[in-house]
Amino acid sequence: MSFDPLPEERYFDRVYSGYRSGEYQKQRQRYEPWYTKEINDGLNNDMDISRRVEKAFAKGHSYQIVSVLDYGGDRGEHMKNLPILKKYVYDISNVELDSGMLRAEKGMKFDFIICTHLLEHVCDIYKTMETVVQYAHKGTYFYFEVPAEHWIDTWWKKIASKIYPFHKLHEHINQFTPTSFELLLKQHHIISINVSESNVIAYLGLVV
């Protein structure tokens, strides 16, 4: 894992509370001109993420799963094809949820929790993890996904710097390797079932 010097956590809360708004998009493009609304919308509707979520759900003894939470799940778009009725979302934005999705409330517990492309953004990883696992019980399955950016200072930087004056996404303040990510989750009593790496690090685990 690596960390950049960070502003206070409340700064991130303020930024992401409106991260689907025009003002957010305007501010984002000040630092990353290439990050257009079309790119943002495309990432949010990434069908590859949905397929990986569905695959992880199938591996996680889906016949035992009654309720699912997507923590930081935007509209809940990555759960829409899961064969289950109780689908909940926790997200600090004010975006409207997709049809069939419900907002999670404190104190609720879930059988399967999804958390994709969130931990690379947060100021305090351990505090965020403590919050996420409060929604779990012993036997809850987790599916985590983060970008595989630990190689970012190598060939990708050389290519990207020729196109735009940036080296990585400014909002990705944490980087992980599969090993460091597995160690982080083990500290929160989540054991590994499957870990894979491509352009993302995908982790399926179980609370023990």
C-alpha cells in the first residue's frame, strides 16, 4: 500500500456528496482534462464490474444469501442482475437509486457485501473498513475490488505523460498490491476465498 499526504476527511465527504453533479465534474476536469462526463458515466456503468460481482456472488454460496449491500454503490447498478430481492445501497451522494434498490440504514446486517472502487479514494482506510464491517455478521461474504495501480510508476506513466500532464488519478490516494490488500482485510477478520489481479485486484472473502 502507498499513501499520499491527505487533507481532512471532511474534505472528501464534501467532494463526494455531489460527485454526480455538474460542479463536481467541472472541478475534476480542472486537474484531469481528459476525465469527461462521458468517461465518468462509462466507468459508473462498467458492465465488467457487474459481471465480476455476479461471478463472485455465484461463488459465495448464493443459495444462502438473502440480503445484499453495495457499500459506496452509487445507484445500485452492479446488483441489478443478482437473483435476490433484498438489495441495499449505502452511498454518500444524493443520486437517485435504480428501481428495486433500497437505502441501507445503520444497524442492518447483510449476507453479501460489495465494495468496489471505493477504498482507493478514502482518507482513513482503517476507519472506513471498520464502518463497512459493521454491516456484516459472522459468515458474511465480501466482494472487494480496487484498481491495480501499484505498477503506475513504470510503463504506464511513460505512455500517459506523453498524452496528458498527469501520472495517476488524483482522487486515487491509496494504492494496493494483492498481498497488502489481503493483509488489510485479514485485520478485519475477513479471510480470502479468491484473489485475482488484472487491471483490478478482485477479492472474495468471508467474515470469520
